[in-house]
Amino acid sequence: MQGYFITLEGPDGSGKSTIMKLLGEYFQQKGIDFIMTREPGGTPIGEEIRNIILDYMNTDMSPETEALLYAASRGQHVHEKIIPALREGKVVLCDRFILSSLAYQGVGRGLGIEEVKRINDFALRGIYPDLILFFHVDPEVSLSRKTEKFGGDRLEREGSEFHSRVYDGYMELLEIYPEKIERIDATKSIEEVLKQSIDKIEQLLNLRRG
Ligand code: TYD
């Protein structure tokens, strides 16, 4: 694949969506062809699945159903949007991807990292990020940033125990895949977090350009 696939990961309220917008401006200024997208969602079908997953009225959803819905949304996303953009040589900037499923469903819901990886492998057709930026911030801090503002969706309404399991999941994943994940210190100012992110992205772009 010719393009570059970059995903942004981290706990709820880690500030990655703000940085994502700023990275979009950065690519624009540099004249780099890119698309911005997000999960769950990113396609019309995916957005419909997103509404089902995040609807706080869906209190009876089983962990397995939840994991399969995220994977289904991802499968459509890869097929309809990510592969075509990468084939055109674009940078694909995606807010959350497989690492979220491994942390939230694999560890947060207790389904197991390997089990969740297996259903995602089926959906992904060999497409993995070239770079994963992990926005590292304490889960208590990040969650209070979010729920202070509004009631929160189904996942955000989960208790702090769930979110601290997700955090532990991310920590475990950083240990399992150290070469694939770049840790960004998201407790710093927006300018500094942006700079750290751009440094990692430039390393990737320069590496391939040789
Ligand atoms: P969103 O509003 O996009 O959250 P954020 O702004 O924090 O990225 O909602 C996505 C929610 O879904 C978020 O709580 C994380 C969760 N999630 C999973 O549990 N598994 C996944 O595979 C993905 C992509 C997201």
C-alpha cells in the first residue's frame, strides 16, 4: 500500500480529537494529501453501527455483541474508505482503531486480547496502522474532562473501574507491541502534545521516503 495509515489512541478524554484537528491543519499546510476519519463510524453503515453501540439506552448489550459491532464497523471502514485512500497514496488519520477494541473489549470487558484480535483479523484483511500514537493520560483526569461537559454515551457512562481496566489494557498493549505504538505524553500543553505527535509522524514519512 502506498499511503500511510496513522491511528490515534488513548482513554476517553485524552485530548486526541483536538490534536487530530490540528494534525489535519498541519497536513493541509504541508500540502500532504490526507483524509481524517474515526471509529466507530467513518462510513454511512459504520455511523449507523456507531449509533447502536453508543446509545446509552442499549444497557443490555453483551460484551460479545459489542466487540462484534465494533469489528463490523471497522470491516466496513477498511473496505470502503481506508484501503481506497491508502491505494491513492494518501495519509489516513483515524481517531481510534483496533487498539481501542483490544483495550476496551479485550481488557475492559474481559473478553481477552487474543479473542478480540481474532475477530478483528477477520474484519481487517491485513490492514494495520503504520503508526499508532497513544495519548497517555491518567484515566481519572481524562474521564473527568469528558463527563463534566455532558452526560456521556454508553461507554463513557461506565464506572471508573471499567475505565481503569481499559487504562491497564492500554499499558499491557504498550508492553506487548512496543515497536508498533508511540507514547505521547498527553498531560502536556496542546502545543507540546502536537509537537510530539508531528515528530513521530515526520519520522515515519521520512523513513519511507528514505
Ligand atoms: P467517541 O465519542 O468517539 O470517544 P472518543 O472521543 O473518546 O474517541 O466514542 C467512542 C467510544 O467507543 C469510546 O468510549 C471508546 C469506545 N471504543 C471501544 O470500546 N472499542 C473500539 O473498538 C472503539 C473504536 C471505540
